[in-house]
Amino acid sequence: MHAFSSDTSPEAHEVYVRLLRKKTLGERVRMVARLNDAADTMALARLRRDYPDDTARQRRLRLQALKYGDELMKRVFGWDPSVEGR
């Protein structure tokens, strides 16, 4: 088994994988949800800093653009991140 990071020893990686495998599906789903929430929180902090005058809608659109890309945002929402900003 290969470590997923160059700064993680193979032994530490094996312990991580063993502990992860013991988790139930629900626990793993909750872990992913918490990671997604944390990523959103960090992205929103940057968006608030970079676009302090945005409305809540503009901020949501910028966040979605970061997640789903320019093409989907243009097609579904008529929002072009390359024009509006990310």
C-alpha cells in the first residue's frame, strides 16, 4: 500500500486506512460532508474578502462557480465567472 502523501510514512498510512475501513458508511458520508462544509467555509471567507459588496446571491453563484466550473454556470445560471469574477 502506497502512502497518499510524501510526508506520510507507510506505517502511518496503513493505520489511517485501517481506521477508515472500520468506519460505517454513514460515518464516512458524514466525514465527506464535514470536509465539504469546511471547504465551503474557507472559500466563502475568501469570497467575502475579495467581494465585500456582493449580495448573498452573488456570493452563492461565485461559490458554485468554484465548485462546478464556468460552462455549467453559464448554461444553467447565465453567470460567466470569467466576466463576473471567481
